[in-house]
Amino acid sequence: MFPRFVLLAALVVASGCSSVPITGRSQLNLLPESEMMGMSLTAYQEFLSQNQVLPASDARSAQVRRIGDRLAQAATKYLNDVGASERVAGFQWEFNTVNDPTVNAWCMPGGKVVVYTGILPVTQDDAGLAVVMGHEIAHAIARHGNERMSQSLAIQGAGMTLEALTASKPGLTRDIFLQSYGIGSQLGMLAYSRKHETEADKMGLVFMAMAGYDPRTAPAFWQRMAGQGGAKPPEFLSTHPSDETRAHDLEAYMPEALKYYKP
């Protein structure tokens, strides 16, 4: 049997690299995005069936959908304009709100978004919610979950393909998938995740600016989030950069984001 690093190297050669929109970071994803989207559809429907989803008539749900639609339209137009439309190919955006006190939100491949009611008192208004949702949409467009799962699969799956691991260990595969998208406990990849969080911050600023939300509101939101910490940080902050680092990075990138802001 080949050593794990040999198998991983073969996957690297086969898959190639791509560049993340806006930041231009060179990226390696070992898993077909079509498979990730297929898994997300199943996991998303399962999650919704097990949680209390607010009806469309609820004002909180309407707010999430309204802001989500604006962000998705702005991001899609940008990607089309820069020749990166493949990043959202096959996406069918869905924005749902679940009645849960957890301070959290996430977005799966294919544009499957969930916002927890627990984060709404912190977002306070449309702009604050746009910070959160722009950030999560950026994760999906940047394919951060694919990167995280690729790394986890190489470790947990001992060089197996996703198909082989799913067949032999479906429970493990499901756990890796959910954890890679911030649903459930973390995998201990904090340093790796923080790189993604910083990148999603930058992309999210641009997307919210394109959608007509003032990106200068973002630092205030993250300050409010920091105040939610206490002994244990909220799930939403568990793998994020420190408050000081995030504030510095946001302010440093603000002039670039403001180029896209047209109220």
C-alpha cells in the first residue's frame, strides 16, 4: 500500500489549483464541488427537518431572505463580470432562519444558508445581518469547506476517496462534512480555519458593499460579537481571529471594500 502522502500527492496533481475571487489566494480543493453540493442538499434538508424553521411570514425570516437575496445577486453579478461564474454554477440559494438561541450562522455548498435567531440581537439591523450573511456566503463561494474537508479526509480517511470513505464509514463522512461547514463540534484545525475566516471577512465586506450595505458597520458588529464571549466564545467565534486582529484587518481592507459601496 502506498504511504498516505503519496496518495495525497497524486490527488494534488490530478485536481490542480485555482484562485479565490477577490483575494487571489491560490487554492487546492481535492474534492469535486458537485459531490460537495450533493452532500449539502441532503444534510441541509436533514437539518431543517430536525430544527424549528421560522415561517416565511415571520419578520425575522423575511429579513434574512431579503438580505440574502440582495447579497447573492450582488455576488453572482460580480463573479459573472470577472469570469468566475463557475464558483456559483449549480447554486440554488436558500435562506432559512431557525429558532435557536445559538449565536451562529452558516452556508453550505450550493448556497444553502441558515441563520440562528440567537445571532439576531447581535446583528441588530440589516447592515449587521449583512455582515454575517456576506461572511457566510463568502465561505461557500471561496469553497473553504471543500478545503477543510479535503484536509480532514486526508487525515481521517487515510487517503481514501470521498466515495470510498462514504461507503465504508458513512457516519464519519457525515461528521467530517458537517464539521467542515461549522455545524457541530470543531475538528481542531483552528490555524487553518482562521485563514479562511480572515479571507471570508474581506470577501464579505466586498459583497455587502456591492449589495448596498455600508461595510463600515462591520467593525462595530464584531465588537458586539466579542462582547458575547465570556468564559466560552460563541460557536460563531470559535475558530475566528482575535478581536484585535480582526479589527485591524477589517480597517486595513476597508478602503478596498468602499470602492464597491454605492448606497
